[in-house]
Amino acid sequence: MSENHQSYERVSSNETDIPRQPPNYDDLESNLVDRTDNGIEQFEIEDEDFEQPRENDGFMVRASFMTKKFASNFSARVMHPVSKMIDPIYEGYSHFNLLYEKSILKLGNPLVVKRLLYVFFIMIVIFLITKYNISDGVNGVSGGAFSSGKFYDIDMLANSARDYIDAKVMKENLEYLSSMPHIAGSKGDLTLSKYVQSYMKENGIKMVDFEELQSFTNYPAFDKKKTYVKLADDSYEATLYEQDKKDMEYLSYNPNSLNTNDEYESFYIYGNFGTQEDLKNLRDHNVNLQDSILLIKYGGSIPDANKIQIAQQQGVKAVIFISSKFDIGTGDNKVTHDDVIQKENVGVSRFSPGDVLTPGWSSEDGYVTRLPWFKSQTTPKIPTIPISWKDASHFISQLGENGVKFDDGLYSGSKSSEAKHKIKLRITHDQRQTNQIWNIIGSIPGREQVEKGIIIGASRDSTCFGTMSTNTGTVILLELIKIFSALQRQYNWSPARSIYFASFDASEYNLAGSTEWIESRKETLKKEGYAYIDLSDAVAGDDLSIKSHPFLHSVIKDALKKVKSDKDDSKHRRDDNRISLYDLYTQQNKGSDDISNNLIDQKNYIPIINLANIPSLEIKFTGLNYPENSCYDNFDNFEKSGVDSSMSKHKQLVELLSKIALTLAEVPIIPYNFANMASKLVSYSDDLENYANAKINQYEKQVVPIMHFTTLRNSIDRLKTSGVRFEEWCKAWKQFVKESSDIEPSLLAMNRWKWNDNMIELNEKFIVKYVKPPRPGYVNVLFGVPFSAPDNGNEDYEWNTFPSVRDYLEVNDFGRAQHEIDQLANLIDSAAQQFLLL
């Protein structure tokens, strides 16, 4: 420092006296003169941190130097410029925050105002998220605060589902399923049940139940000494197997048939179809049936099991069923086969479907009461066996022109002691009182009302290969499983309500698989199931056949209009010239789109309708006369028939049924059409009155009964009124959701769920709890099959309606029939009132 500057002396800290005057600083300005020329005194700053490393310094010293240098450069080139940018923004934020706080103070209590603004902000965020989400546009309206997700755009889901349909995969599945015989309870059946189970799991169905049940089954065994049908003089013997093959699946037998134990020998009579009218015709012409062996054809107007009961009542000793002959192939390649043997169930399903030894109760446990054969009303009490047309023709030709001539030109024959007019038969099959059968049940749980669900079911077993009779339905079931699983993965989708996939076993044994499944959980199903889709013999011709409960007609028609057929439109020229399935259906039905409710064939919907009253539907292609329940129903003959070699009909059904299933499972309000239901019930009541009048006209007593239907019609009107109120609520709900930016309040969602509950409870009202039901398998008094209804659903009457009333009319018990009508009217009244209770 400068010499003329007075040196500064630090006051000793040890001194106790503080100087009276401060130090003298007068010479500070003069001290500034002795500086650099620019007025700033320069100093050399020694930065020890950045001292260059010496050559002999180690690696750590050099690394430390480079790190410090990098940090310094980063601070100078990045942090400092960013700081310069942020500082003005922060200043601006501070300014606006000050203005914001002043504004809040003007509005009121800052804490309250800030909370309100926060709530408003969150509402805007939620709105934007629900309004503009990204899931390829399939998401729809909110399902309420208590729902698990949203409703989806069903059309977009269905269009995506169409993209997953693969004809090649379906054909491969059809060929594999047809590659082995799969009689219920056999090794082939178990193999295919495992295949269906693995297919479900591999496609992402997480909830799969492999359900093993116990049921009566019987199987044929080749032994010419124990099973035969031949003329008494041994001049001719029927061939009790097909295609010269003697494996079990080719052998002749009837599922649920009775053995003879010993040989039967008696005169035989040809009885046409074996109906009441046919046997009455024989009696009127003095043809004795007592102790006869009766030859009758399959088919006709009543189930084959009912024919056995009629024959038994006439004293017939045994029944031989005659199979038809079939043409297989097309054009010049068509071949007629007269050695076909059809193996039809003879359990009395019209009394009670299911295990023939446990009629009316479940045999799932295995430790249940099983009736002896002759105490069960579901078992045939006389032995039966089927033969081919070729063998039957030889037997009938021996009868000559004796007896009654039927419309087919064949004669009945009459009682005779001649050996050529007698038949010897013996039937010895392997009968198992309890045998394993397997149902496979998979499900996709619903996100909203998981306990509610639809069921899609198909028969899996067959008496042989079953290509058209069962496998076409199973193929469609597997394809639906695949595409619904794919939709789950693509859109993270699950239906609003659950979807169940069921592969039922033992359908050829009196519908044992589906019936036992229903019987073991019918109380649950009555409260939770609201639609069933049946897939049996899905593709067997070119005619589109549709049968359905009236509640579901609108859903079906809407879906039909959205699916193209493979038929061209000859009237209009456009890029896609194919007509819709709706147009195809109306063309085939003379311009009408009316849908039949005659669900009365021996299909898995029988126990579902008659034990649980779950609205059911069946859509299939039919019209081909094919050898059902014969080993001629195989994959090669399916190809030769030209029914669906390209699998286009399979694709159409999969697309159609996927749309229907998506609508049923996804629409917020279960899509029952009450207006159509009420309209159809009016039509059904008119049909019932016509049926009653026809029976009264046939009544041969002097006192003419009078039937009253006013109470029934009045109750239907009240149900219609309840339906109108429900439809009004549905319209109001849709309008509210639309006007509220697709947001559904929680209370409104809960109200909607209650309406869904009420619709299912409405179905349950018509299941009557009898102390001892007249027919244990038929407790639905609104919809169901009368005992004597036709087997194939002819359209003379609405057979699937008011079954208990029709049963009493059939036996001319008009008083009891009137009582049933009045009881039914009371049930409809009660159901209409309770339906509106929320």
C-alpha cells in the first residue's frame, strides 16, 4: 500500500476502553490516485481450483480438473442464460400473483374462493378427459361415478370384431372337431372338451370352469349274438352298423334306450310315423298292435320319444326306427345312401330334459337320489333300435299288400303267424347309471353389473362325427370367443354386463349337459341371466332361420340390416351389390320380417326357457336334408354338399351374432322391446283362443264348454301400459345424458341399474313353484313347450306359448285350462305392477 497512507491499527480486543474517536479516513481519496490508468486497481486472482495439472499428476487429479472445468462451462453457458430467461418470467408471475391475491380479497374469504376455483378447475379437466380421450373412438358416455369405466361405441366395436373373423381358422377348427367321433362321455368327447378349454384360455378368457357332471349314458357294443334284428326264419338279418365299419360310433343304438335282456319274437307292423293318427288309423282297420313289434319312421309331427309312449299304450312290445335314405353331393356327383343309421335320443324330454334317472333335480353332486329305470317317467319302457332304409324296405316288402296303405304307398301288414311276418330281436347295450360328462364354461366379467349376463351356448357332443349337427355351432362359439378376447386387448374393453360362453355336453342324451347345469344354479340364473343365444346345427343349408323371444326381435332386426349376405342384389347396381341378411330373410319369408317364437326343437334352449324363462334366440342356416346323428355327417360330406365350402355363411353368422351379443351386453339399458312383447302377447292370446276353439269343435260331448279370455287380454293391456312408462323413462334418460354432455349422475345410473333388475325379475315371475309339477322340466307358464307340440315347430299354432293351458286343452280338460288362464292373468297383472317399483 502507499507509504503516505496512515496505517490502520486494529483495536486490541483485550482493551476494555473503546476509542473516543473513529479512525481517520481523510486520505482515502488520495489513495485512489495511485491506481491503474482506467481508475481500477487490478489484482491477479489465483484460482487454485483450476490449477492446470502437472505432467506427473495422477489420474484422479486430472479427472477432478476436467469435472470442475465441465461444471464451470455448464454454469456459464446453460444455467446463466436460463436464469436470465426465467427471472423476467418469475417477475411477471409475481406481478400477476399479486393481482390475483388482490382480486381474491375483493371476492371474499380467500380460503373459500380458492377452494371453489380449484373444484371448478378439476371439473374442467374431467370434462376434457371424458370428451377427448384416445381409444380409437370407441369410448362413449360416462357410466356414473360408481361404474367401472364407460359405455362404448357398439358399432365401432362390431366393425372391429368383423376384422378379426377368419374363415381359414374356422375351417381348420371344423375339420379338427370332425376328425374324431365324440359321443358324450367318451375319450373323443373328453379330448374336444380339453381343446375348447385350452382355446378359451389361450385367447385370454381368464375365468374358465371345467365342469364334470354325472349322468346316465348307454353305448352300443358289437356282438351279433347279443344284438340283432332278423326275420324269424333267419332268412334275412339287418346290418346294425354303417359303412361296413364295426367301431362303436358306427353301431346302431338309441341314446337312453332300454335293453331287451332276452330275445323278443313277434309279428311286426309298419306304422308310418307312429303318431296318434297313424295308430288310430290302424285300429280303425282292425290291425292288432298288442304284443307286436312296430316299425316306424323317424320324423313326422311329434318327437320320437312321444311315439314310444303312444306305442306302449297300444301294447306294442318293441319299436324299430327306420332311418331315411339321403342324397349326398351335388349335380352329377350326387350319391344316394340307403344304409344310413340315425341314432336319435329316446329319453322323454317333453316330460323332463336332463339325466333320465334324476328328472327335475340336479345330478351334479353325484350323491343324489337316482330313480330305478321303470320308476322314472323320462325313460322309455319298451326297447328300441334304429335300422337303415335298406333293411327296413326288405322287412316291409315281406308284408305284401295286407293291412292299411299309408300315404307313402307302403302297407302296414297285419297279425300273422307266418315266420316271414315275424321278427326276432335282441338288444344288449352297455348301460352306465353314472358316467362323466363335461361342460366347459368361460366368461368375460362385466364392468358395471357383473352379476348380470348373457349366455352363448353350443352343443359339443355327437353320436358320431357331428360336422353339421354340432360342430358348426362349436366353430362359431370358438370364433366369438376369439374376437371378443381380441376386443378386450385392443380397447381394454369389458362389457357392461357379463358374457358367458358354454360348451354343453350330452345334448344327444336328453339335453343332459345343459339341463344339469341349469338345475344346479337355476335360482341364480333366474335372477341374473337375461338372454341366451343357441348355436346348435348353425350351418346346414341356405335358408336363414330365426326364432326368438319377442323381447329380442328389435335387436335381431337391427343387426340383420348391418350384415351383408353372399347373395347379389339384382335390382340395384352399386359397388357392393350384396343384399343384407335382413333383405335375405324377408325375401325368403314372402316379404315379411316376422320372427317366430316356436323354440320347441330338442335344443339346449329347452331347459333355459322352461326352467329359468331366460329370453332365447336361435339363428342358423337350414334347409339341407342331411344325415343328422349318423356317421355320414362328416367333414368330407360337408365339403361334397357344397353348403359352405368357403365358410361365408359361418362368417355372416359370426358377424351377426357378435353384433347381437355386443348390443345385449353393452347397451346401458337391457334392450328389451316391451311394445313388441305386448303386441305379440295379444297375438299369442288370439292364437290360444283359436286353439281352444279347435279343441272344442272336436269335443264329442253334448255340453259345449265355453272359454273366457277377457281377463288374460286385460292383464296384457296393463303390462303394455307398464311397458309404455318404462319406454318413456328410457327416452328421458337418453335425452338427459345427451344434454348433459354425455355425463350420467350416479343416482341416475343406480336408477338405470334398478330398471335392469326389474326386467330380469319380470321374467322370473312366470316360473311357478309347484309342490309337484305335472312335468318337472316345464315350470314356465308364459313360454314353453306343451307335451304334444310338434317336434319341428310347424307354424299352425304358436306352440311355444301358454304351455300349461295347451296341455289341459289337449286332453279336453277345459275347466282346468280356464283355471290356468285366470292364474296366468293374475301373474301378468302382478308382474306389471311390480315392474314399475324402483
